Amino acid sequence: MIKIKQAVIVEGRYDKIKLANLIDAPIIPVDGFSIYNDAEKAELIASLAKKTGIVILTDSDSAGFQIRSKIREIARGGEVVNVYVPDITGKEKRKRKPSKQGLLGVEGISDELILEAFKKAGVFAEHTENSVKEPITKADLMEYGLVGMENSSERRKALQKALGLPERLSANMFLEVLNIMYTREEFLKCVQGK
């Protein structure tokens, strides 16, 4: 397993599944062209680019490059590293026929080629055992009045602003962002005012 400090942005859930077996990093799928209309995910990507930096890994077809361009636009002003997979003709096992351009997507590329692509892009990584990070939970948010209580939304928005996060995040997206960008200890220090 390779540990990467940045969040990795991919096209879809199958790419996320593929990478989850190779890297220890937050992996955010944009669900293809949905990124053009998903303001919440766009704000998450922009925040991640500024806080931890992001790595963009999309397919090598024209759709992948369009999506990559949109992600770069969203992340403007933050740290962005582009990782490119080679053009390999073929089709993924789960699909009936090849893509429009006949190229394998990220999910179909071998593990070795993906790891080599990260290395070529200069993504700083270290080998690590699967480390289990204690997550921030919905119960934690509830305990500090950030969900499920009167004025939870206002409290959450104030904390989001203090953390430099977009204020329009839903409670679920806020929890996801916290788990990507902060350790449980950092979160507790922040909400306890220590």
C-alpha cells in the first residue's frame, strides 16, 4: 500500500475501488460529467486543493481529459498534480464493449502501470501497512451539536467557516470532508476550543 498525502480525484466509483487497493489516501470520485453540476463536490475539491493538494487521475480518452480540465478549473489556486495513465487499447471486464475510443480506463489498467504513473508524476509516497485511522463519526457531530439539534446547521456553518471550508456542505458531506482533511484528534481540539 502506498500512502499519499493529497486527495486523489477520479472519474467514477470503479476507479475508486481500483485505487483503494493500491493507495492509502482519500479518493473522491466525481461521477463523470456530473462534476459540471455538482456544486457541493466542486467546493470540496477546491477546499482539498488548498488544504492538502489534489492528484487528478482520469482516463486517457477525450472524456477523461474534459473532466480533468474541469477539475483543474475548480481547483485553481490550490495544489494540483496530474497523473496520466498510458493509452492502452482494450475494454474493461465488466463492460460489454470497449469505450468510444477503444481505450482502457483507470479501472482496467494494471496496478503496476498505475503505480508507475504516480511515480512519474512525482507524487510523494511511502510504503505503509494498512493503517486504521480512527474516524470522526455522526455521533461526534451530534455530541457537539453539529447535527440533530436546534441550530445545528448554524453551528456547523460557523465551524466550517472557522476551518476554511465551504459553508454550503450538507451534514453528510461535512462529515466526509472532516474525515479526509482532519484527524479525530484535530477535530476534537477544534470543537472543544483547545
